[in-house]
Amino acid sequence: MDPRTPPMPSAEAFELALTLLGREDVDEEQAERELLALGSEHGQMRRLLVWLPEAFAMALIGHMELGVLLPRTFTASDAQGELHELPLEREPVFAAGLQRALAMYHEGPRAAFKAICERSSLLNAIDNALNAGADLEGATLSGPELLDIPAETYMGAHHA
């Protein structure tokens, strides 16, 4: 299968997703509704809501001096349920989100930065490990496992 990079959602959808995720009083369902109302396609809306928190969390984890190695890949299942490991560069929302996260980490607003990070499964895993007393020095984080974004998003189509 040929690798492919899915299209970047519109700048308007990207900004709206950041605004919604940065507000603690907005739940995921409300964020989904507002992005769909803007005209965002379902797959792009899910990619924004899944990837932006992970990008922000990686920016934060990179500044935490825990000695952990950040992931370079993520996993997603295809229609047959087979798991695929894919490079993070395949997701343009991740790269754009990471750039924005680094800027927001240094320049603020801090409250929005924190709210976006708190939606991340990666940061959750780190918090759980630290709360359990784990030493993460030298550990490599696993990349996100996408539960509702199919691997086909990042791979060329199968020939039937």
C-alpha cells in the first residue's frame, strides 16, 4: 500500500478546534457539533479533535525533563482490524498542532494550553505512570493508538 498524507483541514476548522479544545467547559460532543456545523467533514473533524491534544501533550512532555523519548509513530487499525504502525509525519494536523503548541507553551494563553493537553491520552499515560511512582528516565513513549480514525486515512487504497 502506498503511503499518503490526508489533506489538512481548513485553517478555520483548525482554529475553531483549538479554541473549543482550549475551553474546559466544552465537551467533545459539543466540539464535534460546532466543527461539523462549520462544514468540516467528519473524518477531518475527528482528526482535529484526536490529534491536537496529542500534539500539545508532546510539546509539554518534551519540556518536562522526565528523560522520556517521544514517539515517532502512531498506530491505527484498518478495515480488517489489522494494526498498522505509521510515522507521525503522515498526519499534517499533528505537525501544525505541534508548532502551535510550542508557540502557546512559550507565549500563552497557558489556560488554553493546559486544557488542550488535559484531553491527551499520552499525557494521561504519563500521569498514571508518575502517580504509580514509575521512573520514566530513558523510557520511550508509545505513540497514540487511533481508535476511531482508520489506517486507510494514511495509506493508499487496497486493490480489490
